[in-house]
Amino acid sequence: MNEPNIYTVWCQESTGEGTIWISHVEAEAGTSLREIRRKAVKQCREEWGYDEIEETDDQDEGDSGDEQTGSVHCLGIARGKVDLLFWEDTNGMGGGPMNFESMDVAP
């Protein structure tokens, strides 16, 4: 059995406000980019405590537009496990640097 591919993903509320969620998702080889985006949004919504997922994206499979599900959208996907060493996420809302202790940050 093949090992799943790992992707680093960024999501945010669709309003563009609030913090940016950064995490890793796994997908089997051959999984479409659209499905990886959906997995990212679903995982983000679950971690943020959103209720049911509302499918709002009606784009064609080949469309490179943003995947949006309910009030969360996927900002980006990187192939592999990207270990961020620093991310400043203050967005003018009084936030601060994010804590990446749980993301296996290199020494």
C-alpha cells in the first residue's frame, strides 16, 4: 500500500478577516487538487468548531478558482510537509505570532 501524500495548507474565513489556519492534510496519490482543497477546508472547519459543511463551490473540476465551503476558504496548498519556522499573523486585529510547537519545527 502506498504512503499518502502530505500537503501543507492555509485556510481563512471567507471574509478575509481573522487568523489564518495552517496545517497538514494527507491524500492518496492521484487525488485531485479540488479534493485536497475540500479536505483542507473540512479539517479547518472541524478544528474551528463550525457545524455542518455547506457546499458553496459550483466551479468546474479544472477551474483554478478558490475552493470555498461555507465561511472558510483555502488560501493555498504546498506539496509536502512545510515546517514553518515563523509566521506573523496579526492582521490588524490584535493577534500575535502563531505557535508551531506541534508542527515538528526543526531546531
